[in-house]
Amino acid sequence: MAAPLAGEARFCVGEWLDSDQAVFADWMRLLGVYAQAHPAPLLPPVAALAQHVAADAELSALVVTMFDELPSTPPCDCDPTGRPQARSFAQALQMINAALGRPPEFNQTGITGLPINAIVNWLMPTASGHKFFLDADVNRCLKAILDHWGRFLTSAASLPALSNDPHKGWFGADAMQHMSGFDEEFECDPALPYRGYRSWDEFFTRRFRPGQRPVEAPHDDAVIVNACESSPYRLARGVTLQDRFWIKAQPYALGRMLAGDELAGRFDGGTVYQAFLSSFSYHRWHSPVSGRIVKAYVVEGSYYSSCIEEGLDPSAPRQSQAYITQVASRALVFIEADRPGIGLMCFMAVGMAEVSACEITVAEGERVEKGQQIGMFHFGGSTHCLIFRPETKLDFDLRGQRPGLDSQKIKLCERIATVKD
């Protein structure tokens, strides 16, 4: 893979990593300079990861060998942002430590900030890095780090990112060009500081004003609506319980996706529809059908794992969208639809990197109407799947698009499929 040229645009799914590398590179260079000039005691969750690795011989070996396996030649001499690549675990930890107290500023590319992902990006596809980032204990430590980041983003300390600075503020002129009609579409008060939002996360989990996303065909149970404001990524039929999901084609494996749930067998041979959210998307999830919640729970998984056979991905896990549905932290919401031709289905929200907090807002036994909120992503958007049984015969309406990384957004609660029964 050749090193990116200066100013070269690079498309990244959902705009979660920079499509104009210079902007994010400036932010990351400042982070690196700050971390080097101001070495500080590691924050408790970062220190806990360091201590856990130091106490485990295998993990200690992996963190050494994953840096040894990382090429020193382009593009790996710099991280994907253009900043010199961290070359030791201790250096990477200092970078993470510095990142956790800095709010994600706006820039023209729409990046909301994935500093940890950028630090470890090239390490993910190394043989040792792949093993390290799948380790359950490592992921428990990473979750504590991300929870710390989450507490910061839900606090008033994160509000400076919501300034009116014309270039860096989320309510500045540049940002508003990407969010035209914001005040009319979303619940806010333009007369108040930060439009009334009390944190960066509250801004990112903002609600539409009533009437902004009406439910299409609300009384027709044959119509399935879009559960997230999202762009189609993949549509697969005849999906089996087990498959070699880690290979380059990344086929779905329902047993893995559904974390071995006792209901997984009912979906063997069924259909999976996957779509992704962007940094400008609405981040709440809504029920695609009317029915009853059968189960709803969060599966703890990995945070920085990518499909190793995809090789170097300058914005991992961009090229591993299907793979992460089977290993990443995710929420499963099983719904028994009112329409017999649909029956049992599953909504799955998948966390990616720093964007890993999935909150379910419905409970087992609860009745939901089509278009009703069932949960949300915190700290940004990600990807999600709708999973149907093989008996459910569907006509999808993706607005003439072929699913993939360059597809366009379909609005929340618009028709995406109709059941044939």
C-alpha cells in the first residue's frame, strides 16, 4: 500500500476517520506533541491496562511482538493521520492518556474524533495485534478506558466542542453547512448557550422534533421501516449459523453474530441487512416493526479488532464492517412482529472503536410500535443489522442503490422492505 500523498482524499465509511487527512493530522500532531511535552501519571483505567499486561507473560510478549511486526516503512512509519507512528506500548499508552480529556472538535470532514483508533490502527492487522485485541481481559480493560472517555463526553467539560468557532465548533459556520436546518429538525433552543445541550454526548444523542421523521405506512404491518438514519452496506440471504467470518469475504455467521443465543437457530438460512451511520447522523434506534420485545441485552466484545485478511486498512475497521458484527460490542433486540409473515426478527446495533456504547431503552415483554425508540449509540454512530428468519420473504427498497461503502443515507422510519406473505 502506497503512502497517501499530501492532501489526498480518502473515503472512509461513515466519515469516522478523516477523508481529508490534513485536518485530523493537525489534531493528532498536537496530541502527540502535548503527550511528549507533558508526560503525566496514567489515568486509573489506562494504568490498569498497563498493569494487567505487565502481569501477564503472554500479553507482555504480544505487545512487544505487535510493535516488532509493524513495518517501519510507509505507510506504517506514520499513523493514518500522518503523525509519526507510536513505536512502543508505553508511548501508545501516553498518547491514549492525553486523548481522554480532550473534546472532539468539528472539522470540515465531519470527524468526531477517534484518537485511540488512530493510535492502534496499524497494530490491529499484525498477527500479534489481532490476538491481543481479541483477548477478553484486554477488552475489559479497554471498556474501562472507553467508559472513562464516555463520562467525560457526558460532562459539562466536553461543552467547549459545541462552540460557535467558525471552523472548530459544532455550531460554527463550517459545521452548520453540513447540518442545514438543524434548529428546525432537532430539539434545541438556539437562544441558549450550546443550544441548551448539557454535554457533547447530549448533542450527539439529540432528538428530532415531533413530525420530522414520520413513520411510513404506520398501519401496514407488511412494511418494515429503517431503524436508523443510515446508508445500506450489505444485503445477504441464506445466511448460515456458522461460516468462516474472518476470511477476506467476511461472510456472516449468525451463531457468532447472535452470540450463541438459544434463538439463533431460528434464523439459520435467513436474511441480514446491514447499514452504517455517519458522524452527522441521528444516533437513536427505532423499531422497524410493531410487536413485542422477546429479549434485549448487550453483548460485550472487542473494541479494536479488524479482519486480519483485509490487511492494512488506513481507517480500520472500515474494511471490516461485516466481520465486526461477530466480534464487537453489540446490542441484540429480538422482536416478535405482529405480522405473521415476519414473526421473530432481531435488531443488532454494533459498536465500533470509541463508538462502542450501546444503550437499550426497551425491556423484555414490552410492546413497541413501528418507529418507536428502542435504544441509542453514545458518542457517535456506527453500524447496525436487521436479521430475519428464512421463512420471511422480503422485497427490499434501497432507493435503487447497490449496498456498499459509497451508498447514500435512507431516512429514519422510511420503508426499506415489504414482507411477501
